[in-house]
Amino acid sequence: MARAARPLVIAHRGASGYLPEHTLVAKALAFGQGADYLEQDVVATRDDELIVFHDLTLEDTTDVAQRFPGRQRADGHYYCRDFDLAELRTLGVGERLGADGRPRYPGRFPGAGGRFGIPTLAEEIRFIQGLVRASGRIVGIYPEIKDPGWHRAGGIDIGVKVLATLEECNHGGMRLPVFLQCFDPAELQRLRSRCDPALPFVLLIDSAAGPPSSGELERIADYAQAIGPSLKLVCPRWTAGEGQATTLVADAHRAGLAVHPYTFRRDDLPAGVAGFDELLHLFLLRQRVDGLFTDFPDLARAFIDRHLPG
Ligand code: CA
């Protein structure tokens, strides 16, 4: 089982509570804040390069609409897959906007605060290898294959290309700890036989799917080492300061799976939760999850060091 002695702090898109998501500065800050793993979401460009970017579309976190007017599809969206890497390199990345065009998390990094770009997956891994080399502190990477079926329909086998990029970056470089994550179970099953059997896979599970049964967890354990459920699947309700948890964590542990729920945000707490530490207390001390995805790696690090000293 891919369970660590202490719960892992996984920096969700970097220290994205403090700097725009998936920028190298957000990864550097998360590294400095003591994260154990730095997350990469991976999508493909028109010229089949892999970039670290969360959405299939560009407009919610970049200035694409200003720089490339008219390049949207009929649905009004600007797709990463419709732009070459050289074009994407000209974009500025900023804080995520909501559907109303205003910052999704208003207290975060201000829009005029800097100019940041989109890294490729290989660039980001080299960057992290550099941080590890310069500091002597190990950190892992945690790439997510985004929408493999959608990418395959568009002519690229993104899962195989992610594996190849990991291999290339290992070659002659530093071998960092890795978890490979995806929402698509068929993709992980397909890739299982195509990579190092020791590479741990994480099946992501969103809240709409509902918690998997014990039988389903056993089948997942045939090809994955961990699940990454929405935190709502672990604790769907809070009443009077008490989390009403499901049996998911215990069931997954019985099936031999580690549990890394998402997403822990100080500025977006589940309804009924009084504070971030209360949320961490339930998941880390009572449910005993094996790691968590957070936009605030410094806060999770401090909580773990205080309550679960190594
Ligand atoms: Ca992700």
C-alpha cells in the first residue's frame, strides 16, 4: 500500500491560495512551505506539447481573450488544444475568475501583482528537480492526466505521453517520488501494464459519483494504490460542529488503498465548518487520511507538525 508514516501535504496546483495556480512561483512557494508533493494537471497543446494547466480551456486563468480575439470555438471557449505552445507562451496567467468574471477567491493574489506564464510538464519537473538539488529536501510530483478520452478523440494519447515525459525527465536527472492521478479508471487500467509496476496510481473520485462500495474499492485496488475522493465523499455533512463522516476511509484502508482527499481551502470551507483547523482535525486526526490536496500547504504542514510530529 502507498501509505506513508505521516500524512502527505499535496500542494494543489502549487500554493494556489497565495499565487496563481500552476505557475512556477506557486510551486516554489509550496516547496518552501514544506509540501511533500507538488501537483501538475496536464493538458495538450495543438502541437502535442504537454503543459501544466488545469482546464481544457484558457479563459478563466489567462488573458487569451485579449491576446487572441476570434480564436474561440463556436461554444465561446478558447481551448488549449487549439493553440501551439509558442502562442501559449505569450499568455499571462492570473488568478482564476468565476462565471461572473470576478475573482473566484477574492482574498487571493491581486490581478495586477505580476506576470506569470504557463510551464510545460518537462520544464516544471526540471524546475522541481533544481529546487531539490539546491536545497537537499526531497519533494514529489503528482501529475494528473486530464480528460484522456477527450484528448484521444482529438488525436493524442496523453496518458502514454505523460509516462514518456516522466521517463525522459528521470533519464540523466533526479528520480523524484511520483503519484500518477486520473479521474478515468479505464485510463489507469490501460496504463498499468505500460509503466513501472512500482509507480503508484491514484483514482480520483468526484462527489457526484457517490462513495464506492467495498467491492468497488477492491476492484480499484487491482490497478491503483490510492483513491483521491472529493472531501465531501468522506464527510458529506457538518452539524453542530461535528462532521458526519462516511465509512469510506476505513473501507479504502481495508481494501489496501491509501486515501488522499481534495480540496482543502481555508477560504472555501464546507458548510457548517467553523475553521480550517477543524476541517484538518476531522480528516487528519479522526479519519486518518494518508494525505490531502490543499491550496494552503503551509497550514496543513503546520497542523501535521503540531499534532502528528515525526
Ligand atoms: Ca488536479
